[in-house]
Amino acid sequence: MTGLLRCPETRQPLEPAPRDLVGRLLALREAGSLRTRSGLVPEPFEDALVTLDGARTYPIRDGIPVLLADESF
């Protein structure tokens, strides 16, 4: 999957987020402290993609990457 999908804002390639990062993000979401770029607590997700520089993370829900800028965190 690496290189096929790109960040809609920066056009950087996306890669699967490391398991430890996904775990931290899920814990933050459960605590209510993770926010999307639009300022909302994200809907449930099971995995994520991250830009190469680590600045943007996009959720994967039901096996489908959500590549919307407002949904990133």
C-alpha cells in the first residue's frame, strides 16, 4: 500500500501507521482527547495511515482509508 495512497493536502505518500502509534491514538480517542483537524473527536477506527513526515494521520474504518483533510488528526 505504501506509495499508492497520498495525503490529499501535502501529496506525501502514506504508509501504515506503526502499531504503537495506533494504540496511542485509540487510547486518546477513548479518553476523549484526540481531535480531528476540524476539532471533533473522531469516529471509531481500527487502523491508520500516516504521512512520511508523521505530521498527518488518516483513520481506516472498516478497512477503508478515510482520506479527508477534516477527518485527519
